[in-house]
Amino acid sequence: MLPITKRPSVILALTITLFVMAGCAISPKGKPIASVPAPAAPLPPSPLTAKPADYLRVVSFSELPGWAEDDLRQSWPAMLASCEALSKRPEWSAVCSATASVNAGDERLVRAFYESQFIPHQLRNLDGSIQGMVTGYYEPLLKGSRTRSGPFQTALYRTPEDLLTIDLAALYPELKNMRLRGRLAANKIVPYPSRAELMQQNLLVGKELLWVDDPVEAFFLQVQGSGRVLIESTRETVRVAYADQNGHPYRSIGRYLVDKGELTLDQASMQGIKAWVAANPARRQELLNANPSFVFFREEVDPQFVSLGAPVFLSTTQPNAAQPLRRLMLAQDTGGAIRNPVRADLFWGFGAEAGELAGRMKQPGQMWVLLPRTLALQSN
């Protein structure tokens, strides 16, 4: 294992932004062992009907493990960036106005700001459990070209014009945030081609955005959803971001290798998968096609700030280690693979070292969201 030398950035992808939650409820685990049927346990609330009190519990700052030891000054730039957007909301205006009187270099004053302006709420799953999974992500750096040449034979693609995205919320409000993707064929909407069909039938010719030198790295760029490409001829670094997806469900290629008996579960990290491909190059496309999902990209200007939200205190451990990782972070967005309240994707930064750490990050953890007093629940 690599030594832990890098601290993760103070942003997270979470299931919630204030009181908005995405995903499905967790069913109670286990079955009673008895000679007669046991009474059925009450079902957890549906995510469509869940109330904040179903997945948030008011606690005190003293209940946050490691809160007193965390250097909160490191969160301050992200807190200020968060207020760039949140200050326009009435419930956040007083909190964000109060940042102006804080000396960012004085840890005592930064701590006093958080403890006076916010009330911590422990996140819990809809089955009542408080522990969830913390994974990692990063921004990969690929070598590339704007034209197909030399080693640059793998394309990143822009969104095709025939890809239809249908928002169901207009007809069925209960399906908010759910979309169908497909294409029009003989006046009918049919599923959009899978990854294997797109590649085998050359259906994306003419939609190339950039060319890169490694098909496996291009695959993991799709998994991450964004990254950067170094244009070797000009030394220009281009940022590419998620634009759309073909509508097929994501399937883990690590799970595919485990199910085939090629890797054990603990070997199926990003690093383990890359090593397997290097040892089995003839089966590379078979492996990639096991995931029918395909992501399209757009080129974008590198932003000065990411879109940030509420402060979240995270208690977990370093990748593949028991060393505690406890610190205040800022919620960035609602990640597509994030389904339960106690579930986070920790951003480790940019480049190869960040990728090594993100690929190994799959640790249990607990989380507390800090809400302005105007949004706080009554003690429960």
C-alpha cells in the first residue's frame, strides 16, 4: 500500500443537499431464525415519502468524533465558495453574512463560527442504521490529441444528435429526477445502443471529441465522469466533463471479473483491474463491454470554484487502513451512484496519486450534516 501523504479535498458527493434525498430505501437485513413465523418488521419509509426526521437526528458538536482535533481552517476556502451560491437563499443569508467577520487564519474564530451558526444532524439510513460506505473519486489525467494519430487511437465522444433524453417528471411527478434515454426508429422510441453495439457497429463515427492513448484509462474516465486531457502537441490541458449517457445501467467490470473467477473481491480495485488487463490484453474489449453504459463528454473551461453546499463532518478511515480520517468537508453534488443517506464519494484531487488513493477508498463511515439554525430540526 502507498503511504498516505495526500489529504482529500474538502468536497463530497452526497445523497442530500439540505433536505433533498435521492435513491432507494434499504430493506432491513437478515431473517428471523424461529420455528414459527416472526411478526413482520415495519418497513422503512419510502424515499419518495421520507421526511427529514426519517434520516436526520439532531446531535451536539461534542458527539462528532474528532471534531475538537480537526483544523477547521482548511475548510474555510470551500465554505466561502459555498456561500457564493447559498447566500442567495434566505435561510443561508445570515450564515454567509457572518463569514465576513471571521479571521480565516484564527482556528478559534473559525470554530466559533461553525458552532454558533450551525446545528449538527447525524445522517442515518432509512432502516435506522448510522453507518454507510465511503468511496473515492478523482480527476484522471490522460494524454491525448485533437486528431487521430500515432498512439492516440481511442476516442472520447460528444453526445450524438439522435440521443433522446425524456424527463418523466412532467407526466409523473413521483418520478422526479428519473429520465429515459433512447432514439427514434420508425416513429417509436427504442433503447439507445449499448457500449458493445456502439463500438462494434461504429455508430459514433464523426462524434469524436478528443483522442487518447489508452482505452482502459478512457473507460475509467467515463466511470469518474470528468477529468483532464493533456494535448501533447501543444501542451494544452483540456478539461472534459460529463455531458450525457446512453441510458444503460452501469455494471461493474470488477464484479464481472470476480464473478468469472478472475479476481477475488479484495483484488477488484481500479489498480487490480488495470493489472488484469495488462496480463490479458486479448480480453480487454470483452471486459469493457461487460459494462453496457457509455458516457459522452463535453469540453469545458476549468472552473475557479466547484458548486458547493452544506458542511458535512465525515468520520471514516484512510484507504485500506485503520488510520482515522475525520474532518469537516463540503457537500458538492448528488453523485449518480449515491443511493443511501449515509453514503459519500470522497474527492481525492487530481492526478496519479489521487487515483491510487481513490481506487482503494471503500471504507465504512458516519456523517453529520451541519445545517443553519433556521433549517435545524427540533431535537429528536
